[in-house]
Amino acid sequence: MSAAIASATGAVNAVNAVNAVNAVNAVNTASAANAAVTAAAAARPAAAEPPRAPVVPRGIYRIELTRALCKACGLCVAWCPQKVLEADDRGYPRVARIADCVNCKACERHCPDFAIEVIPPHEPEERSR
Ligand code: SF4
Ligand code: SF4
């Protein structure tokens, strides 16, 4: 091998060695940054849980029946998912468990005669029939 070739080879090897060191340094720097981020996340206080409220307030509605319109078909009783309504001995609906009412209005929507109504709590009492 000539002296010129040997010298060039040495130079290339030196450059490769520098590149290898730089690559290791880059990995170390990235690892240190990741560790810092992880430590910061661990040190951050946990977010306080927001206060939980029922998604659907229960038992704050009134159910009103217009007896003159009701034909005692039982649809409202059958559709109520909460078993709030029961049929009396003549088949007319009566409110048995108002505390379980979730204001879904299934009873009101399925009544073919518009005889039953779900009244929100802000409605005045005078509305009662
Ligand atoms: S509003 Fe819903 S839960 Fe309440 S009585 Fe009517 S069907 Fe039942
Ligand atoms: S669905 Fe209407 S008509 Fe039938 S029982 Fe209920 S309130 Fe009466």
C-alpha cells in the first residue's frame, strides 16, 4: 500500500470514529431528554377528580294524567323503563315510584291519547289538572 493510500484510509477511519461518537452522543441526549420528561410527568400532581353528578336527575318530575282522555290501554305502564307507573285495578296508570323517574318521557310519547304528561320541576303547580 502506498503512503498516500494509507494516509487516506486513516483519515476515513478517523471520520468514521467521530461519526460513531456523535451517534452515541445523540442517543444519550435523547435518553436524557426522555428521562427528564418522564420525571416531570411523575412529579406533576394528579388532576383533581371533577365532582360527579348524576347524568339524569331522578324523581324531580311530576307525572300528570288527564283521566278524561285516558282509555286505560296500559301503553304508558308498559313503556316506562323504570317501572314508575303501575296499572290500578281498572287499568288506569298510577304513579307508584316517582323517585325512579328519569324524565325519559317514554310514557308521554307512547300515549295515543295525549293523556299523560311529564312535568319538569320548574313548571308551576297551577298547571296541575
Ligand atoms: S318519564 Fe320515563 S321514567 Fe318517568 S314515568 Fe315516564 S316513562 Fe317512566
Ligand atoms: S298510554 Fe295514555 S291512554 Fe294508555 S293508559 Fe297510559 S295514559 Fe292512558
